[in-house]
Amino acid sequence: MRVISGRFKGMALATPKQGTRPTTDRTKEAIFSHLDSWGVLDDARVLDLFAGTGALGIEALSRGARELTAVEASRPAAALVGKTLAQLKRNRSWTSDLRAQVLVRKAEAVASGTANAPYDVVFIDPPYIFATEDCNQLLAALVENGWVNTRSVIVLERSARSIEPVTPAGWEITQSRAYGETAVFYIEAASVDSESTDSEDTEPGNAVSADQREGEGGAD
């Protein structure tokens, strides 16, 4: 696995022999095509939960983010993420204003604490066996404890066969895409306009997608 694009393009990612489910290059490219087009990565603070190989968070750093916190409960996997970050920091494209760290903790434990400041982008890529209800609770904790604010984007990966997650009050799934066995949900704070539109023009649960609102073509 390698970084697809940006200042660290082509850099190899240390990958465990087993125990992780890395995001495929197709899915990763689609995710970052959306985030790049929305302009949310420039100077962003990024939280990568269930980091695995760190591929999503490191790709974000490569494409313009300035700070990454990767959270991984598996010590061997976290050690490999740390190894990759150490290599990044020796890369000539690394600059003094960049920050990156790995935390060996469960995502739920991190989200249950109070954040020092909100993150601009949050990646959540749990194992497929992680229950949808647990995802819902994790999303609620991120909102309640200040890990995100109204300008943040949450990117959640799930099995395409999983039940759609339920967002916290005031938040909505603005877009979702399926790539083979993987479903990707983009979750943002609901705007006043969209809340009004939902209540007046749409059935409950039928969120207006970002494609419909902005006329953006799908990445797939």
C-alpha cells in the first residue's frame, strides 16, 4: 500500500500481515476526490479512528492537512503506524508546521473524553463486526464531547450490508456511496436550509445528497 497523491505520493505504508482491513485504493481515491473537491483538507486537523495502517489519515496529511491524530487499539498495528509517521517526518516534504501522532487506545475511549479542540475531518473505519448501534453511540460521543463542530466532516466506512447509521440530532448523512463490499457515509451538521427542506419537501430519512444540492458528479 502506498500514498496515492500529494506531497508524500508513492510513499509505502507499513502493513500488518493480518488483523486489519485496509481501505482499497479505489475507495480511498473516491473518498479523497470528494474531500478535495469540498476543500476541507487544506490545513485541516484530522482524527483517524480505527486507524489500522493509517492510510486515510496519512493520505489526508499528504493532501494538505496539517495535523493528524491516529487512534488504533492494536499495539502491533499502532507500532507500524508510528513507524510510517517516523519515516514521514524524515521525508524532505515534511515541514515544521506539520503534526502527527498515534494513540494506542480504543476509539470509543477516546471519543468518551472531552476534546481540546474540534477536528475538521474525522475518519471512522471500524471492523465490519463493529455493530451499527456502537457506531451510532460513537458518532453521538464525538458530537457531545466536542471532537467535531458544525464545520466538520465525518467519513464513516461500513459493510455495504450493514444497517444505515443513525446520526446525532442536528447532523445528517449528506451523501453515501457503495464500493463493492464497502459503504461510505459522509456526515455533516445539518444546515438551517436543509432542515427546512427536509421537513417541507422530503420524507423522513431521505436526506438530500451533496450531489443533489451542489450538482457534483459522483466519484465512482
